[in-house]
Amino acid sequence: MMLGHNRIFDSFRNPKIWMRIDSVRYWNRRRLFTTIVAITVTFSGCNRGNEKVGPTTEIHQSAIDANPSNGRQSSDLLLEFTDITEKSKVASIYFNGEEADHYSIVESIGGGVGTFDFNHDGLPDLFFPGGGRLKEGQPLQGLPGSLWMSNDDLSYHDASEPSGLNVAGLYSHGTAIADVDADGFPDLLVTGYGGLQLFINNGDGTFTEQATQRGLDLKSWSTSAAFGDFDGDGLVDLYVTNYVDWSWENHPTCRGGGAAGRDVCTPQLFNGIDDVIYWNQGDGNFQRNDQSAGLAAGGKGLGVLAVDIDDDGLLDIYVANDTTANFLYRNLGKRQFRESGLVSGTALDHLGIPNGSMGLATFDLDKDLRPDLFVTNFENETFAVYRNAGGGNFRCVSERTGVTALGMLRVGFGVVSGDFNLTGREDLVVSNGHVMRYPRQDNLRQPALYIANDGSGSLESIQFADESYFSTPKRGRGVITTDLDDDGRLDLVFSHINEPAALLRNRTASAGNWISLRLVGRNSNRDAIGARAVLHTQNGSHLRHVIGGGSYLSQSSYLLHWGFDQKDIPVAIDVFWPDGEKNRIEKPSPNQPLIFVQPAQTKQF
């Protein structure tokens, strides 16, 4: 059975609708796609990757290309990105209200960015939380977020007002995206000081804010969030990290290096707020649950990642806490978790101390088909790498990978993994920026990092040309991956504090091939969050996960993406759905995007 790409408006959960879809051919403005159910298909078409590149194209050479002994090919050493922010017409700025000079810790958190195809035209749209303003003793003033709708030529227009997403409400920080009511349209969550906003997609290009009506009754300071089917009922639940108990009544004065002699206070002066989990009741409404599900108290959460760490079919949760031990929740089933950060080896760094952790990513460092973890941390701490040893156990291998050699001055926030140069190895991109107004050790603005994976368990920072984005200091926070131009190369979108967001188009020339796969659940949740897929080629196997949350305050695409050597031949893709079903896609053709709809009757392999 073959269908067109993204114009699948109706829920696959409705069998009558599913039968009707069989006879309909869908289209989009970019190309015809093929949706596959338990078969392999091929097709061809044009894409948006052929337009001329402007003078802002950046070519960057690796700092290690003078060392041929590392075994990396020339295609590994050349990375090319183009800053297309101006061309894209995306003009989003996250405002933190620091101009009022209150030096609140709220100012330090920043904002994220999310991507989703909200109108099913086959093009990735972008959403940015707006932040807020501060007036002492007054409720925090929220600023509306902005929705940028793709125009099919790598430009965007502001759709915030007509979509109904220009609702202020919260002093906002983050976003998470999923189809919460399984109607075929992605819905949008916004986190921030004072609670949550849930914008339900009406299916006509508009949204309606319904957090309270849907049972999301949180009134505390929320930061990151992750959707995922944590109880295995085929519906997306929600985990929300909360931060600290700051308020105008709890607003200490902290010394700093500025003219006022003040600076933002550290989180050590505040108490952490308990995280929250909400269970989806089956109609798009949620029921709150936290400690009775096994969640730990406190935590000062800033980042969250939902992934099945032990391949038991149950979606686990990893939480990045600021100055306190990180949480790893092993899913026990029946809506119960066991916090196992310390016993699993993921709570502390290589020195055995808790860090100021912010951003989270998962990647397969050593290609053993287990998800490893990467954590960004505060200055005077290194980034952390936890290698999955199986059975829910990890080893902190930061020193062994070389990450500690990157230095301790950066304040890392968002982090994403991806095979940006189609080598078969997942690299990492980290967004950096200080939280203090007057940092003593480093600059307020810091350049982003590209960390290359050499395939042997070592991670190395790539040096870029002076004019590149990666050499330009920013007050970085969130970062996401998505394929903006549908050319099979992962692009990047960054959010910053008090300066415009940035879109980087990946123009890296590579001898590699690629496959991208979007999973559409039917018995599983529609976004297939919690699924994993393994691409088998003649030369090896490559693991990818559909994760909930990740990065920092941000939502990357749920697209699964693989790169591999041009001489290599893909054999099959094994798909492990969140509900335990399994499928195999035989002989997937390279260099084209695929959509795989979960079959009603699944043939096990």
C-alpha cells in the first residue's frame, strides 16, 4: 500500500478512516513521497536543494586534518554550513527582560525552538517561545511566541497571529510537540514561569490554548518537557521538569562584577521544585501524577530526554538537574518508575560530583547498538559522556573520549546529535552562552561547538573559519536538527538570548549516501516516540531512536536519519515500535525520504 507523504490528515487510530485513506493520493508542494507499510518502495523527484548558494557559504577545515594518522577520510574533514537567517526572513528574538536590571535567575534560562509540520504541507515550520519582561513585585509579563511557516523556497513568513499562537500568558522558555489527541495534527506545548500552555491544533491552520481544560494544571516554574508513551497504551504522556522556588519574595541580592555590583544568583541559593508527569486519558485530556509514580523530590530540572535505554520496550526518562544529581528513571511498567541515577552511573560526573547540567542528547558512540548519553554542563565542569554498558548501567567515559580536553570555560546548553557529513557516525553540536551578566572567567557570548566522532570512541572539536557561525560568540541556548531543504543533510536552528535566532543550512559535500525515515504509529502513538530502528548495511548496523525531549527547551524533528559510505549497500531497516511490534523494510533505497506507517497486522521478523 502506497500513499503520499505528509497529507495524512486523519487519525490512523480510526479503522474507518484508515480504510478510506487507501484510495486517496495525497501530495505536497515539494515532491511526491511514498508511504510504506511492511514493503520497500522507491521513487524519485525534485527537492529544494538546488537553488544557488549566497556568499555567506562557510567552508571549515578540521583542526586535525594535518594528522593523517587518525584514519579519517578527506570527506570527514570538510564541513560546510550556510547561515540563511537573513534569506529565510525568520526574525525571532527571545527576550529575557534583563534591561530592568533585577538580576533575576529567571533571566538566565533562555528559550528554545521547535520544528513541526503544523499544516501538513510537507514543509518543516518553526516555533520560538518569546520570553518575557520583569517588573519588580509584579507578575512576570509573558511575551508571545512566534510561528514561522515555510514558503517552499527556504524562506518563511510569520504565521503567529493567524495561527493563534501569539498568546503571551507565560514568561516562556521551552516547547515540546506531539499529537496529544491522535487526530493527525501535531499539538504544541509551551513551558515557562507559572505553568504550561497547550495549543491544540484545530486542523485548519489555527490553534486553541487548552492547558487548563486538558488537565495540565501546573502553576510552578517549568523548563523542559518530553512527550512519550510511558504506560504503553498508545497515547503520548507528558513529563515536565521544574526548576527552583524563585519569586519576588525569594529574590536575594548576589554580588557581581557589574557597575551595580550585582549579578544573577546561582541555583544553590534556591530549593528545587518537584517534576511532574501527566498521563494521557485517551481523549487528549491528562491526569497529573508525580511522587506516586516513583518520581524523586526536588531536582532543579533543566533538560529531559525520553528513550528506551535497555531495549525492554518501556520508555525511560533521563533528567539533567542544575547543581544536583541527575535522575535516570527506569520504567517498570504499570505507570511506575525507579530512580536509578546513582546506581546506573548517570547521576554524577567522572569525578563523582553533581554538575550544573542543562542539555541532553543520545547517540551511539561505539556502534554497539545501545543508546549512549551526552550531557552539557556549567563552566569549571566538563561535558559528560555516559557509555551504555547494557542492563540499564552506564560508565562515565568523558576522559576516555577526549571531551575533558575541550576545556572547562564553556557553559553548554542545547546539544543535538546527527550524521551531518554522511560518514556513518553521529557527531554532536552544542550551543553555548554564559548565564551570568558579568562572568569572571569567560565571555557572556560563546561560540557553538561542533564535536566530531572519529568512530573509535574519541570526540574532537572542529575548528571553523573566523567568519563562520561556529566562530561567532552568541548567547546560545536551544538548538535543533531538521532537514530544512529536504536534501538529506541535517540542518541546524539555534535560539539565543536577546539576539536573533539563526538557521544554518548544511551544504557539506560528502561521498556518503543517506536514508531518512519518518514513522507513523497506529497501534503505537502516532509520532512513534519511543521507537528505535536499526539500518543494516553490508558493512555494519546503525541505531537511531525517536526520542522525546532532548537538547535544551527544544524540539527537534522526529525524523530518523542515517548516513553511510557511498560504496556501502543498505540491506534492511528493522523497526521496533513502542508497543512491541516489529517490522522489517527490505532493501531500502538510498538518498530519499521514506514514511513508514505501522501496519494493522504486523509481521514479526
